[in-house]
Amino acid sequence: MNSAAVYPPLSAPAANMFGNVPGYEGMAAGGGGFLPPPMPMEPVAPPQPGPTPDEWSIPILSEDAAREAFKSYVSAQCCYSKNPVKEGVITNMEPFNTFRYRLETFTETRQTEPAEKPYEGEQADFYTQPAPQPWEVQTSAPSLFTNHSEEIRVPFTSSIKECQSCHGKATAPCDECKGNGYEPCSVCNGSGNKDNESCTSCDSTGRKRCTTCDARGTTDCTTCKGKGKLLAYIKLKVEWTNNVEDHVVQQNSGLNVDLKSVSGKELFKNSHYLLYPLTGFPNPAISEASARLIKDHQSKYGQASRILQQRQTVELIPITKVNYKWKGDSHLYFVFGNEQQVSADNYPATCCCVVQ
């Protein structure tokens, strides 16, 4: 086959060259951009079993567990005295368990753009076969709900072109010596003499070989890496993203922290290509959050991305409000999450730099 009749001229701009490739017409203007996904499937309503009564209960936090969590928290603080932990007396413990609804929408986004790389003997296959459509290109997808990205050279879009930076010469003048091959001697500043004596560093010549180019005056072209040619092709950028959003049902304990860092007791979980909102959940705030977030996600991510899977989870997060007395005054702290993290605003015994 006559390669000159198959491949475009070496000097053809990549964007214009790809403008006639079916499925990549937008690249004629030098663009490409994000690609709308194929038509989505309709969601299928899966079974939605509700939690049984025994699943709603979380074991009451014991005083020993509350005290131990408080002790660990104080020990980790730089300037907190341990005396309130040692001497404080717990007067009341009150549970304020709350629900967290989490929606995960796992998406795949594809974007094309013209690309070039130094030619290293790759096959120039432009137009030898029809190029696959952007969403037909095979990829190595990661596990579900895992962020990942990769770049792929689209098959049957590669051609060879002359490097315009060096005009195919593969070399460029050395930036260090400006193409001279030699530099002024740094010891004698190019004079050939040092302290009224001949400079031994440069043998009185006032110059030294350029080590960057080994006195050649040229270096490999940085664009083509000394190849003189470039491989032009369509690059497909694929990104998998797990888009996560939480809704925590308001509780009136007074705890004012972000509960994203803790886990709770899982009451319900299901996943499907597209989800239906939860219906009939005992707490209406969870059903409302499910309907709102699923609608938002499918609208937000279904236009420019392909939704591969959605997952919704409901957790019951334990929160215990602990009241205690120390030196006659009342104080409080919170223990929350399966990890038994502690929040203790206005801790009564802090100092500037010394832990007592």
C-alpha cells in the first residue's frame, strides 16, 4: 500500500486532519472536549427491605467506655490537663442517635483532544480502518466506586509528521552555550588568567567545553526528543469518579461537628445501575433526602457522563451526650460514631504549653 496515499502530509495540522474522522468532527476546530454518553437505560426499582425493629437499637454506651474515650481524647491534646478526666464525676448520659443517608454515583467521563508524541516506531494506522467511536474504545475500568483515570491512543488515528520545532533536524541550539559548544571559564571569568597567573582550569583559553551539549553546540530537540518526527493521534481521556453526597438527619443534642469522619450501624444498602428513591422508610427525612439526591445526581451527572452504578446507604450513627462535674461546675462532652470520637468544646482545664 502506498503510504503517501493513505496518510496525510507530514505538515498537516493534527486538529484539521482529525476533523474528517467520523465521530470526531469537533476536532476540526482544534477542540474535542467532553462527549455526551450513549442514551441511558431506565432505572429499575429493586427490592427495598426496611430495617427490622432490633436493627434500630444501638447498645447504650457504658460509663467506662465514655470515660475511656474521654481519656484518649484528652491525652491526644497538646495543652489539656488530665485532672477533669481523673477527678470528674459523670452525672448523666443521654443518647441522641441520628441517621445518615449516603448516595454514591459512579460515573465515567470521556474527553478527546488532538495529541502528539515523539515518534518511536509506532504503526501509522490512520484511515487503515474506521476509527472506533469515542464510547466504543475499550478501556480497563477500575472496581466500582473507585476513582481512576487513564489516557488512550484511539486506534486507527495515528499518523507520522515532521517535527515543526526543529523542522525535522532532531536537534536545536544548546541553550546553555547558545550553540557555541564552549562557555566562558567560570574560574577566570573568560580572561585566561587568575591572580596574574595562567588559569589552570581552562589552560589559559578562557573557555571550557559545554557539558550540556558535550561541545557539540546542539542538543536533542525537546519536542521530538531527537527523533525528528512526531506521532499525531487522537487522545481519549477517560475518568472514573465516585461522586458522594451525604445527608445527616438533624439531631438536637448540641453536637456541632461534621459526622463524615465516623461510621455508624448500617441499616440498609442497595446498588443498581440507576436507583429508585427509598420509600416507606420509618424516618421520612431519609426518604425525602433519597428522592432529592437521586434526582439531583441523575440530572447532574447523566448529561456529560455515563452513570455506571449508584449505591445508597442508611446508617444509624451513635451520639452520646455526657454531663459531668468537676470542681463543683457542670461540663459536658460528646462521644459519637463507632470509632467513639470525642468533642469537648470549652474544656475546663487548658494551659499554654504544659500538660499536667
